[in-house]
Amino acid sequence: MMLPDHETLVAFSKSFGLFYLIAMAIGVLIYTFWPSNKKTFKAAAQLPLENGEDRP
């Protein structure tokens, strides 16, 4: 059994990390722009305005 050298492990981890982050970004964008989430995001945007108090 041949063990991988350091450069091979570094190249694999860099490639895996890149594709992992790209997949996560695509997932977040899909979640954000999914039509059924519009109501939830609009309600969350109005929360700071509902209280009406002038202090934190």
C-alpha cells in the first residue's frame, strides 16, 4: 500500500475545499431566491419596524 505524499494531500484538500464552498454558495443562493421563502423574508424584514419603540 502506497501512502499519498504531502503535495497530493494538499492538492486534494484545496480542490475539495473549493468545490465545497462553491456548492455551499449555490445552496445559499437557491434557498434565498426560492419563491416560497419570499413571505418569510418579508416578515423578517418588517420585524424591526413593528415594535415602534425609539430605544434599543
